[in-house]
Amino acid sequence: MRHLTTPLSEETVKSLHAGEHVLLSGTVYTARDAAHLRMMDCLRRGEELPIALEGSVIYYAGPTPTPPGRPIGSIGPTTSTRMDASTPTLLSLGLRGMIGKGMRSAEVMEAMQAHPAVYFAAVGGAAALMAECVTACEVIAWDDLGPESVKRLTLKELPLVVAVDCYGQDAFALGQAAYREQQAGRA
């Protein structure tokens, strides 16, 4: 189990490999579909983004309402492919990591190799447990988007798996291949 702290350096990203388990601490930003569309609009207009991307990690999540006495509500990952159209551009601007669930497109995986970055998979269905790893939450952009606003989170040891590394290795594909090989050996 590797312990990582944001921001992520290129050196750190290059040391990670698909299937590796990590505990991530530090600052990450939430951004889902609507926030990604607004970021692309900002870039088209030549405006600055609300977050500095260099070394940053974006968590594809929209937390539930915050219960009293807690920094955040449940915060599970959303399906990452919905952000794939925007991701190569954000990677070219220094984004080093993404957290979500599900597979990524070939274009995103190529961009992750061209601009070293890592895609972490978070466990779907464990949103309440994941909220236990958030020690602070602040809306920093587009509050009108509600749960899809951009938020700055402070994490303490969020458990993740390296789903895709900067070498193009995909833990989902590797796992499926190992399973098929095991099943073929039983036949």
C-alpha cells in the first residue's frame, strides 16, 4: 500500500503501476459533467480556470448534502467516461490525476501517456465510507451547480487503486485477461 500526498509530481506518477493500491491524502478537487463543460467554456474564451491544474487531482464526484457536524455528505465516484471529451485538454494543462469509476477511452489513455498522469479507481457503493476520509470541503467555483460545483477537498488516506497508469497499463483489462486465462485453464 503506497501513501501519496497531493500535489502529484511527474516522478510520483511515473512510479505508479496499474493494480497498485494507494492511500491518497492532501487537496483534490471535485468536478463532474457540468463543471467540465464550464471549464472547457472558460478555456475557449481564454479565461483562467478556477483551479490550478499543475499537479492536481480531480475527483469525479458530487457529494450529497452535508449532515450536521460533518465536513461533507456521502461522496462516491461517478462514471469517468462522461468526462473523457474534456480530459485530454486538462491533462495537457498539467492535471496529474483523476479519481472515478469505470474504464477510460483510448484517447484519454493516450493523453495520459503524453502528459504523464494516473487514473485512480474508487470503490463504487462505498460513498459513506469514503466521506470518512474527507476532513474539509469548500466550494470554490460555480456554486449554482449544487452538487456538481467545483469543491476543494482535503483528504486523509482515501483508499484507491491505480486503474490506469501513465504507461497505458489498464487494471481493468489486466484483470479481465487474468480471469479469462484462469477460466481457460479450468476447461
